[in-house]
Amino acid sequence: MGGSGARLAGARPGDPPAPGPAGSPVQRPTEGAEGVGQTLRRLTRYLEKRYGFSKLLGEHLREGRKIPQIPLSDVSRSVFLLFAQRLKSLNALDEVLKRRGRPLVGKKVPSADTIGYAYARMDPQGLRDVLKGICRKARRNKALRPRNPTQPMTVAIDGHEHFKSYWRCCPQCLTREIQVGQEKRIQFYHQSVVASLVDSEPLMALDAELLGPGEGERTAAMRLVKRLLRDYPFIEAFTMDALYLEAPILRAIVEAERGAIVVLKEERRDLYQDVCALLPTLPAKEEVLDKERIQVWDIPGFTSWPGMEGIPVRVVRTIRHRKVRHKVAGQWVETMEAQDWMWAVVGMPPSIPALTIHRLGHARWDEEEIFNEQDREFGLDHCFKHDPKAILNFILSLFLAQFLTELFFTRNLKSPLLEKMSLVGLARMLLEHPPGPSEASIWALAQGP
């Protein structure tokens, strides 16, 4: 999503840029009817009016506790505020809730232990359904769209490691041997395969699938892709790393009438060898993209792929020539660098230009931007509760809060406020100007009578 200070990916044309690098002072507008004191209430009004946030929580969240004392919707609102304010730990949230919890959450204020306990028993499918409902509503409102309207709506699939430990573990932890000094130690860690909308405004993490013990990324990716094909009909294409260049995954995508762009780089593959044999006989087409010279080879009609019988494969190769600056002996030196990429393309209409394939193939790096921000700003590299179900629920809650706060920031705040704030600045304002402990619930007022 948007960086700490740079213009956000979801910013509309004409919006002023956000302030400078992370860590720089955040300028705040003066207090008033539209000032910082009202930002938190305005956020909840936006969520309720545009997306029916509390109604979605009530309809879809599935209680797993036997005798709950605090409603699950209040627990989930607390976690939403945890990520909206970028607090990074349940103990930090607990301190805020102890001081001003009731107007922030609702009827009852959960403790950190209660939140962890509830999230370890809640069915993650409920949060997936909430994400799906909000995403579909955002699409209808044209708040979620490709950066280029002529391009397909594209999802990147990639793996992400969340946290690791030599001491703490659970039955679903993955394990590996690590050389530490003169001995080998067993390290425990959790990893998931994540689906994110890329080359879109704004960027959005849609769903995640945790890997189980002894399981590879491709197995988890298959489960994730099948669920995405079922739940998100507006997805038109997938962009993936070479690890996912597997016939079962791509056949499932093509049979659902979607397309896939996958990095092709394994020399042992018959497809790769056939392409390399043809390339010397074919001239490159010269193109220009973003003021950079690109050589393009676009070769359709390959059939030399076991498991993909009856599905023609198109291969696009590009070499991008760009200037790169290096500092040598205290002096900046410019050199020309050639970046060589090749993609296998299935299920995409022939009318999609090769440069669009090139752009979407590289768009999967948008997901790295999402991962980096989640770890840096939201504490996703911290284990909030070491339980497989809780881990997934916190990840999905983060996706929800990250998307909704960015929509609020880019589409609801008026220009004088937008001019002076980044998303980090907004999070600080939510934290510094909460309602008083005697005030009415911000959620009750947002929903109205």
C-alpha cells in the first residue's frame, strides 16, 4: 500500500502528494469541525455508511468460544483499531483500551488475553467473507480499480514468512535446521501464501493460506487459488513467480476462464529449451516504456508442456535497458544495465499487448511493497498469539484494516487534510485524539439510531 511518506498507490489524479520520508515531522491541520479531533469518528462513519462494517462483522464472524462474555464484534473492532493505529502489539492496544476502551470498542472492552483467546477459536472464514464483501462493494463504488483501465484486474501470488523462533512452537509450526556457531539448531517458523491485488488503486491484500508441517508453497497456493476463483469473480489474471509454474495450478486458472503470467526460467523445462532454440531466429521488436528502451519477443502457440495438453502457451521475453547509478570511489557513475525476463502466459487473450504482459509480470513486486509495509508499520513480523487459527485471523484483520484505512485516507478526507498527512500521520492522529472515556461509542454514533 502506500509508503510511509510517498504518494499513495490509491491516490487519485490531482491529489497532492503526501509528505517526505518516514520519520519526518507530520504537519497537522488546525482543530475544528473537520480537524483531527473528529478523524476517528469520521473514519467509523465512513466504514458504516459506505461498507456497513459492523453489520458485516455481525453477519459473518463465527464464534468459537463456549460462553463468551464479550461480543465477538467488539473483539474484532479492537483488533481493527490495533492495526488502524499501528500499535504493533496487544499489550500496546491493552493500554489504550484500559484508558478509553468503551467509546472505542462498544459495550464491553476486551483485554489482550481475551482477544488472543477469541481469535484462537474464531473461524477465519468469517473474516474472509468480510474482506470479500468489502472488496466487492469497493469495486461497485469504483474505489478499487486497475491503474490502467485497459489492463485486467490482476492478483499476485507469493509466499511470505511471518516470524520465527528457536523456543516457541505449536503443532502447525514449520521447522528447519540452522547452523549457529558450531552447532545445528531447530528453528520454528510460520509461512503463508498471500494473494494481493497489484497494479491497482489501491493495492490490496485479499487472502492468505498458511502452510502446514511438511507442506510446500505450491500445495497451499493451490488451495488459495481455488478459493480466489470461487470468491472473486472480478479477478481476470494471476501473476506469479517461477515456483508456481505447475500444470495443476495453471490448468485450474484456465478452466475458470482466467489468465496467468508466470516467470519462466528453469532451464530443464522442455518449454524453456524450445523457446531458447527459437529466439536466435526471431527479430526483437523495439518498444519504449516509461522512457526506457525495451526489446520484446512475443511467441505464441507452444504445446511442449506435459500436463497442459490442449492449452496453448504464449511466451513473452523482454530485455529492458536502463541507466543505473553506482557510487565508485566517492563519485557517481552511470552505467547501462540489461534486465532479461521471460514469462509463460496462458488463458490471456491474444489482444493483450506484450508490453502489458511485461508490466503485469513485474507488478508482482507490488506485493513485496505490501509485505514490507505490513512488517515495518503494522508489526506483522510479531506473533500476536502463537496459535495457527489466531495467526491467520490476525493476518486477515490486518488486510482488512490496511485496506479500509487507505480507502478512507484517499477517498474521504478532504484536500486540506490530505495535503498534510501520510497514512502514518493519520494513524498517529487516531492514536493521539481518541474520544473521552465518558463519551458515547464511536460505532453506535456511526450507525445512527
